[in-house]
Amino acid sequence: MSWTQTYDPLGHGWLSTVCAALPIVALLGSLAFLRLRAHTAALIGLGTSVLMATAVFGMPLSKAVASAAYGAAFGLLPIGWIVLNVIFLYQLTAERGLFATLRQSITHVTTDARLQLLLVAFAFGAFFEGAAGFGTPVAVTGALLIGLGFAPLAASGLSLIANTAPVAFGALGTPLIALSAVSGLDLHALSGMVGRQLPFFSVLVPFWLVAAFAGWRGMLGIWPAILMAGVPFATLQFLVSNLHGPWLVDVVASITSMAALVLFLRVWHPRDGWDPGGRIGTRMDEGAAMPLRTEVIRAWIPWIILSVVVFVWGLPYIKGALDAWTTVRVPVPALHNLVLRVPPVVPAPAPETAVFALSWASATGTGIFVAAILAGLGMGCSPADLARTYWRTVRLVRMSLLTIAAMLALGFTTRYAGLDATLGLAFADTGVLYPFFGTMLGWLGVALTGSDTSSNVLFGSLQRITAEQLGINPVLMAAANSSGGVMGKMIDAQSIVVASTATRWYGHEGDILRYVFWHSLALAALVGCVVMLEAYVWPFSGLVGW
């Protein structure tokens, strides 16, 4: 039997909103204040979400259990599958000494940890966000930063801060493609609008990133290099998103940023004498000669293979062909088309689909697995060596996989129970301040779901409906949902677990959350201010009819 969502079950909007917020409060509070391990906090949050869904919002228990199971399955594939295989590749390179050579090659570009942070976390990470998304950039850059000598907390937190400005165009534009589908707004219009919001932050975030690591004075010591990384990225982000579309924005912008920064560092070096107070960014052996060119090429080949395979795997033609041949779609029992979402969240009552797509071949994690196998064979590993390393990797990340599954189970339960919509309606009821709070709704959506794509699916329609009621350009507010959401990527529990796993710092997720939370909130608020200006000060982009 079908069940209809209700968004104010207690008859008092504020009280229903408090109950809807309790699962995320329980999750983040357990991590940040009680300092519980991530899987324990995730299970507490999941239990709270099931309790609120059934006892307060009236969702049948069978549907709550089905939505949690659906979320757990989605957490393992595609998210957990990505993490597992990235760590597998890292383990292969580390066990054969290639990671040390790769680290040494980076330090011969620059031994300054601030510049390494720009090159690896911001520029290289943006490429992986554009090609794959869904946790891949944090996993890769976190592992690389640990190899360069960054402390686990810094490697984790800084990877999360860096993975913000590219997120709206991640995975070849997937978040905006989904946003267009659920909102009914033109894809190119959405791409162009986001491309007129995020370039400001593509310049700001590199400064913010280095300041978070090295302080204000340390950041000023390399401001020319920061501009050389951020301005080309922002320029290409603006041009490609407005003139072409959302598909290749991050790929083109990140390659341009990396090339510009590497070429700039051949003629410019910082002279401020900044010292990180340790061996961060220094060579393995002080004064060691640059490794032989063949050794450097050999060390980079696994990561080049990864980049090429992941990019090709994400191309629409390749992905579509693999989907058509191999994807198995399973309607979730007791859930598929049996939960009805109703106005004002959607224009007309509509059933929520719940079909688990077992896309084992087209999944990004499968591409990473193929790349790791190819790289392992290229490193001279036997099939037995590969199997042993893979088993060790499974044992290493098993608790992280459990945590990710529980996090996504929580997110899916809140979605199908309508708790997310209750929170969204509270944000929508802010009148003239809606451009700011609508942006923060996108931030909250990503913090809840772990995905800018999921946040756009949840709130894209609501953003359009509310904007049209208030006389604000719906394209502006739908785009703001995605632009604000990118800053929530720092604090979503899924990304934090990916970061802690990549840096082998599992169990310290609360420390990572405390490290990044205020950065996330402040940057999201700044995005909200930009959207407010676009709505009321720059009316050609904000008001309907202009």
C-alpha cells in the first residue's frame, strides 16, 4: 500500500522541524562532541532517523527499513566501491616503493608544502572531481598528501576544503544534469548561472585553503602562485560553463590550472622563509638528487592510468554502453512508487521511485579497479600478489565501508520519510531573505546526503516553486542550491569517512569534522551573500522577467 508524506505531523512547524533535524544532530553531535567512532555515530543517526520517521512522521516500519536498506546498498555501490579501489591502487604503489618516488618527483617541482597543497589538493583534485566525483578526489588527494608528509588531520581536512568549488560540475556535470531533470529548467541556463557564481570561489578557495594550513602570513608568502592556480581555473570554469555546458568544465579548468602553476613554478619561487615546523613537503633525503627520469615516469604511470581510465569510464557514450549491457535494476520492495511526495514540495502529487541500479560495469569504482589491475600488472605484480594486496585492502577499509553504508541508509530514510522536505520548507519560509537561506538549503542538503547530485534531486523542485512564488528567477535559486551545496561537501559524513580512510586515520572523524565545520559554514554563507546580490542588486540575473 502507498503512503503519503506529511511535512508538519505535529501541527507546529517549528516542532516538526526540530524532530526532522534530530537524526543529523545525533550523527554530527556523536562525531564532534561525544567523539564516538564513525560507524557508531552513523548507527545512532540511523536509529534516530528510523524512530522519527515511524513514530513522528507516521512512515510504516516496512518502508523505513526498505529505505534504509536501499541507502546502505547505494553506499556500498557506488561510493564504497570507489574508496576500496582507490586505496587498493595506493597500497600497490606504496608496497613497491613507487609512491616514495612519486613524492620525490613532486618535491622537485617544489619543496614548499603550501605549493604542493595547491598542486595536489586543489588542481589535481579538481580533475578527479570533474572526471569521477563521488568521493574520488578526496580519496586520491588525501593519500597523496599523506605521502608528502602532511599530518593525517591536515591531509584529511585540507582535501575536503579543496574539494568544493569544482563539485557542482563534478562527474562530467552530473549534479546539474540531475537538477535540470527534476526542476524542468534548461540545463544550459543552469550551467551558465552556476558558472557566474562559483568562479568567485574558485579564486577564493585556494587562498582560503593555504591560509587554513599556513596561516595568513604563510598565505601571503605565495599569493602570486595562488592566483596562478585560481584565476585560470575560474576563467575556464566561467567560459566553458556559459559557452559549452556543464560536462567538461572541471576537466578543462583543472588541466589549465595544473599547467599554469607548474610552468609558473619554473620561474618563480617563494622567498618568505616560511617553515612548517617539520618535514612536511621536504624530500625523503635532504639534498637527494632527482630520481632518474625512467623511475619518475614509472612512479607516475599508475596515476596516469587511473586518470585516463576514470575519464574514459565517465564519458556518456562509454557509460551508456556499459549500462545498457550490464546494469541490473531492482525495484525496492515495499518502497518503489509506494511513497507519495506532495505539494508544496512538488507541483503535483508524485510517487517516489526506488530502483536500485546495480551498475557494476559502468560504476566509477569499476574503472578504478581496472586501472589498479593494469597498473599492478605494469608494476610486475603477479595475480597472487594482486589478490593478497586486495584482501589486505578489504580488511583495512571494512569499517569505513560499514560507516558509509550506515550514513547513506540514514540519508535515504530521511528522504523517503519526508524529513528532508520538512527542513527544506522551514528554509523556504524566510521571505525576502530566501536567496540566502535557499543557498544554505543546498548546503544542508549535501551535508545530509553526501552528494550535490542528491541535494539537487531533493530540493531542485522546491527551489523552483518557492522562487516563482517570491518573484525570484527560478534558475538563480536552483543554481544556488548546487553552488551552496558544494560547501556542504566538507562536512558530509560520507566525505569525512572517505578522507579518514584515505589518510589511514579512521576513528578520528570527529576531529576532522571540527577542523572543517566553520570553514564550511563561512564559505556557504559567502555563497549565500553572492546569491543575494544576484537576486536584488544585479536584477538582470535575479528577478523574473529581466
